[in-house]
Amino acid sequence: MLLGLAIVEDVVVVTTSANHPVFQLPKITMKALLAWRWVLPVTSIPSREWLDQAFAARGLSAPSVQINANSIPLMP
């Protein structure tokens, strides 16, 4: 019998500045987040694949990308 144990957890978050117009919305939804262009890792990164699939699973298009970053640590 094979058992699997997670040794790493990958958390995906969306960040922006505290004065971003998204905070003027009465409710922040995934659909509402599509109003802005994003800085995202390239499509071959698993967390990017997951994010695109999360939008697709809700019948939404993927976020509009302003910058495709090759390095996640350099994104901020």
C-alpha cells in the first residue's frame, strides 16, 4: 500500500497596493479582478496554470497579462 505525504504546500495569492481601485468595490470577486491587467509568471509555471484553471472553472477568462515574469521572486 502506497501512502502519500505532502512535504510542500504552494499558496497562490493576489497582491496589490493598498490604494488600488479594487478596494473601492463593494465586493471583490474573481470576475471583478478581470478589470485590471496582471503581472503573472509565465504559463509554464504550475501556480500560473492553477490560477488560469481556477478562472476557467468558474466560466471566466484568464486574467489579462501586462507582464509575464520569468522569475516569481522578482515579480514584486
